[in-house]
Amino acid sequence: MVTRLLLLLISANISVLTSFVFNNNSQQDLHLGVRRKANQDRLRRVQNTNLQASRTRRRRRGSFLSAKVSGLEGLDVVFLQTLGQGHINPTIPLVKALTDENVNVSYFADHQGPPGLDYVNSDSPLGAAVLAAGGKLRTYRNCDELRGEPRLEGMLNSRWLRLPALVEDLRSLSPSVCLYDPFNPVFPAAARIVGCEHVAIIPHSGPGTMAALETEVHREKSRGVREWLLETYEIDLFDLGLPASSWYSQSLNLVLTNSALYSGLCTPAQKDLWSPESFHCVGTLYERESDLHPKQEDFQMEQIIKAKKAGKRVVLMSLGSVVTDRFFSLQLGRVVPSHISMNDDGSKVMDGLGRMQTLFDMTGRDFMNYVIRTCFKALGGDDDYLVLLVCGRQGVDEVLSEIRDPSTVTSEEAGEVIPLPPNFLAFDKVPQLRVLEHADCFITHGGMGSTMEAMLCEVPMLVVPCFGDQPHNSDSVERSGLGVSFKYPLSSLSPGLMREAVAGLSGDDNAYRKNLRRHAVEMERERGKDRCLELISRLVSEEEG
């Protein structure tokens, strides 16, 4: 009887506690909702003020009827970019296209910081490319460089420390449009605060690619940031995007892929926030290597051309900048764990032997070692192939010193280093588009930039995806008949299968190349830079109408 009474009391207390927590959260959400509604009028006033300033600037600059794309000449445009070659490279041709229209372009990116990142300054290749395209380099500042915001120190992510200074910089520049990378919520937040129209440049295959990251846990962790934004700037974080996913624009999103590879809105939360009509596939924005960077005169193409004349098949192998740079010594699960370690229900992906198929616990070094070692065994010593291996920032010596024979590894010995096969050439970096023009097969991690470059050059792909959008891209490549995917390389990739795949992909006039030609024609219809300019011009015209 006593036990029964105790259980009843415990049950009652749990019910009261649950009710309290639920009501408390409901009251908080109601309070946030009231402030969110009150914010709409303020935003409208700010946007109207900014619009009038934009119109005044354009009147002072005179007539713009001579512009090649109506409505663009004389505009002030700001790029807000995240670090990474795959994020910055695709924007450089658009910077050039805008400046060719006499648009004033300010390009925000990190100028310096910890080693292992692709910073954008006048001394870096990326910064030099932006300057050559006509952009003006700007850097982000933290709030303590302005007037300090000590309350921000406890925020979930230090990137929010940049918001006050970025808001002030945007108010000073008073741009008509902000073009931004949707991986950082600070960018659309700053644009909305100053009342500036903002356009997302999506460097992957669309919103469906990142949907797996949208969880209630991330929403709860973002509560502190959400409350601070409402109190300080009267904007709602959850109006901007979905935490841990991407932060797209409600007006215009430029997706750097073609319609065949596009992954659209797929979750109720996404469909509630954004309209499908705001997403436009524009294909690739560059047509040749010079659209990205000045020609690398020190890179020797003679051996590649000589191999082609001798009837050899040229294979380019590059696994992207993340695993070869920032995450060379870090676990890949720290990048985008949901894509590489979990099923849709949150369970770990396992193969039939109970071994994890994914790369969650592997470092970039481990991943590179596995794939390169497999390639050595698959193609090493075969004179029918010339393989170009790109080692990245770590450098050739560092990467090759890590490729060891696992059968010789002991508790006391690291194992014997596998020498570079005689039919392999290793480089720190290559001018990828120039090399792809001569390649018969591309072994790639499946980043959207590399995928689009391979499609542009009509080179069949062997995709070994790692994280993020890469598994989805690899599925799309295989489904579209553009290449072969080894989605879970630890259990699916072997020397025999790689050799067989490369032979099929690099054959003359095979089905993959025919499919690639068809997709190349479709990409021409997307019209890349021209389409971007038209969409941006239309957005500005509608805003001013």
C-alpha cells in the first residue's frame, strides 16, 4: 500500500513538473511571437529608408540606360562570404560580371587567422582573384573593435560577435543588394537589420541536401541567440533559417548546379519558410580557368599532353580542400556529422558485418590514406594510365609519407611507406579546369564545385564522398549516368572495384561521356552569370517599383 501511494505521488509530481515546463516554454514562445510581430513594422520602415537612399545614389550617378543588363549599372553590391575554396571560387566570376556592368562590389571575407584556412587578402590567391575581378576587399570585425558587446560573449557561436560591427559597416556602405553564403546566419541577419535585399549564393545542390541537419536539438540550443536578436535588433532567428542547416533568402537563391542535380525543399519546416519559386538553378558561373584565377604559368602540362599523344588515359585524383587542409588531423565527424554517421532516424550506419560504413571517427589524413592507398593498388604500375594526385596544403612529402602498407603495421612500427608508383605524378595543387580539359576520368570527393567543373569539361567521375552535400552529389552523379559512386568507401571501395570503375569511365566515347555532353548542353541553357545578373536586376527593379 505504501509503495502504491509513493508511486501515485511521484506520478502527480511529474505531471505538475511537465505542465510547468510546457506552460513556461509556451509563454516564452508566445512572448517571442509578440515581439516578432511588433518587429515587422520597424523592418518595413528601415527597408523603406534604405531604399530611398539607394534611389538617391543612383539618381546622382545619372542615366543607366546604357547598362548591358538594365537596372544594374551604378549599384552598390556587397558579398558576404564564408572561408573555403568551394565557397569563394564560384563567386569570383560573378564579381567580374557585376563589375563589367559598372557595379561597385565590396567583398567581405576573413583576411587572416589560424593556419590551414584559405584567407582572402591581397597576398593570397583567392584575394588576388577577387581584386583582379574588380572587387574591393573588406574584412569582418568583432564587436570589441567598435564599442564592445559583453553580453555576446556567452553566445553559442562566436560568429555572432561580428554582427554589431557588420551592421555598422553595411549601414556605412548602404548597398542595394547583399550576396551571401547561406552557411552563416549572421549574413542574412545583418542584411535584414539594415533593410537591405539579400540573395543567397548556394554552393551545393540545393536545400534538400542539408535537410538532415535540421533537428529540434539545434533549435533549442539556439534559444539564447534568438532571444538576444529579438531584444537587440527585433528580428527572429527562426525567420532567417533553420539552425545547423542553411539560411536561405526568402527573395532569391542562386543555386550553383543544374536542374538535373538540384535537390529542392523537402521538409515541412523548409516549405514553411521558403517558396520553391525563390530558388533558381544557374549552373556553373565559370567557363574556363581564367574565370577563376590567373593562369598558373609554373604548372607543366607537357607530361600530360605527351601521355595523351601516347594513348595513355589521364586520371585526375583530388579529394577536396577540407580533408587536405583544416581536417587533415581532425575527426571528420566534427564537420557535418549527420551526413556521415547517421541514418534518417538518428541511428549509426552499419554494414552487414557490424562495422561502421561511415567516416565519423576518421581524420582527413585517415580518409586520404585509405583512398590513395586503394588507388595505388588499383592503378599503380599500369602503363595504360597516367594518374595525377593532388595532395593539397599538406604538401606532397607530408601526404606520401603517410601512405603505409597496413600489413606491416605493428604496435611498435608505423608500417612501411608505399612508394609513389612510376605512373603517378604528385602535386600540391593543379589548375583543375586546365587539367580536366585533358582528363579521361576524375576521382573526386564530390564537392559541388568539382562536380560542376567535371560536368563542364565532360569528364566522367568516380566519386568517393566524405561529408556534407557530397553523398547527395555522388548519388546524383550515379543516378544521372555521369559517373560511379562509392558512397560508403570503407566498405564499398576496393582496388579491384576501383580499377574496374576507372576502366569503364575512361573508355572512349562511353555512355558516361554521352550523358555529360547532354548535361553540358543543359548547363548552357541555365546561362550561368547572365542568368544571375538578370535575376538580381529583376529583384532590384521589383523592390524599387
